[in-house]
Amino acid sequence: MKLKSILIGAVASALAMTAGTSMAADYGEREFVVIGSWGNMDHWQQREGPFWMDRIPEVSGGALTANAKSYTELGLSGFEGMRMLKLGTADVVFVVSTYVSQDSPALEGADLPGLVDDLATYRKVIDAYRPIIEREINDKYNGKLLVIYSWPSQEMWCNMGDKSVTDVRLADLAGKKIRTYSTPLGDFIEGIGGSAVTIAFAEVVPALQKGVADCGITGTLPAYDAKWWQVVTHNIQVKLGYAASFMAINNDTWNELTPDAQQLLLDESAKLEKEFWTATANMEEVALRCNTEGPCERGEPGGMVIVAPGEEDKAEVKRILEDVVAARWAKRCGTQQCVDDWNSTIGEVLGVELSL
């Protein structure tokens, strides 16, 4: 009887091991070439880099690894990522959508300055517009969207010369040279009578120091981390979007992966996306303290003068959005289908309708 029990146990163990083997995921083996965002930013340090260098190798049992580097480390500008994805030079890239909108004006649709002024609404806008972004990445760049996220609120940071000046309005920025990184932001700047200057993010601080630019536009926490507070005096808190960004994988790379590897990336990417949105909300809170008088857990408070828009400026932002930014975007988009896509997604969320 004892021998029989031992044999039964041995057979059961063998069957369990066989079943486990047959159920084991087949991830194949792959080292991905990954290009992340800026090396001095939280998104790269805490999410983009660790996702590829730590999490994916761990959950795949070492089958899937990555050679992941940031724009900063590679000496690239944000405009070059999607070109490398399309060519297959990179397997995966993280990109700000408006950086690559020259080939696809539709990608600008979620980031029209003045359209949204809070992160919760912006996420609804992104969720609604996601199918359009997916289509554009696929059709124009041979890529598959895996994650979409945002940076903190994009605002203006200006050197007004004297911190004792507190009554600053949009009209005071007329004639100023203002750093931008997208066509819609350039349209907004022209709408307030300023002069749009395209400058790579890493070059903004010296440009502000030398007077090449009087103001710059970027996110609230990126402005602090890049030490813009050392060369500007005022934070003009007009909400100019949240810089929709995404992680995309080259379609050819994706098609070479096993079904198990594809599913693993989809599952982990969904988790990463949630982490991005939670982190961005936290960044907004930290940035408000760090850019002004503190307390700042990241270092020395920036001490910038905060300028909140009054009712007159809010009305001016709305006018510029409708008469300049949205009107020009619809023309760049160029087709009724593009405008209809926007109206049936973002327009539905916001109760706004554009026309060509």
C-alpha cells in the first residue's frame, strides 16, 4: 500500500511538471533598442528606463531585454525618435506627439493650447482620441501604440527683469521671443503678438540667459528640474496643454515577437500607462511648491513669481483658441474627415465643434 502511494505521488508529480512545462510561456529571445525621453526627468528615471531595463527582463525571465537610452544620453532631439522608429533603427521610442506632427497634423489634435485646463479632463480627451493617434502612428510611422501618457501642464516661463512686477498680462508678452516646440504653440504665441522661436529643450536655459528667448514653454516640473528658475522670473500659469506623449513599437519588431511576448508587453504596458498618469498628477503638486517658495523636496525652491490669468486673459485665451489655434489646425489637418474625427471624439467630450 505504501509503495502504491509512492508511485501514485510520483506519477502525479510528473504530470504536474509536464503540465507546467506545456503551459510555460514562450517569449522567444529579444533585445530591444529603446529610445526614452530626457535623462534628467522623472518619467525616464522612474518609469521609462526601469520598465525596459528592469521590469520586462524580470517578468519575462530574462528572455526579453533592452538596450535603453534617453535622448539626453544619445544626444538626440525629441524630433528624431519617430524617424528612427519608422526606419527600424529603434524598436521602441517614447515621443511627445506634437514633436512629430509635421507628417501627421492629426497628432496635434489633443494638444491645442487653451483647449483643456485640468488633467482629469485632459485624460478624457486622450482616451477619446486614442483610436486616431493609434491610426496615425501605424499609417505614418509603421508603429504600434503601446502606452499614451502626458507631462505636467505646459505653461510659460518668462524673464520680466524684475520680480517686484506682479501685474503681468498676456498683452505684456506682445513682441517677446517665446520658445516653443510645436506648431499649435507657435500659433498661440502669434495670437498674443509674440514671436515663436523653436529651440530644443536642452538649449533653452542658455537661450534664455543670452536673450535669444525672453520666455519659454514647457511643463511645470520639467521647468524646475531643468533649472529654468535660475534664468527667468515669472511663471505665467496659462494652461497650454499637457504634451501628449506615447510609447510605440516598430510594427516589424512587433510582428516578429511570439504571441506570448506580445501579450506580456500589452499587459505590462497597460500597468505602465496607469503609473504615468498617477505620476503626472503628483508632479503637478510638487512643481507648484518647488517653482515658488517651497517647501521643495527636490532641492532649492525656485522663487518664481506666479501669475494666474484673470478673467480678461481667460477670455483672450478662448478667443485665440477659436480664432487662431483651432482654425489653423483644421486647415493643416486639411480634410473634412480629419475634422470630423476630432469633432466625434474630443469635440464630443468638450462640447466643441470645429469646421474646416
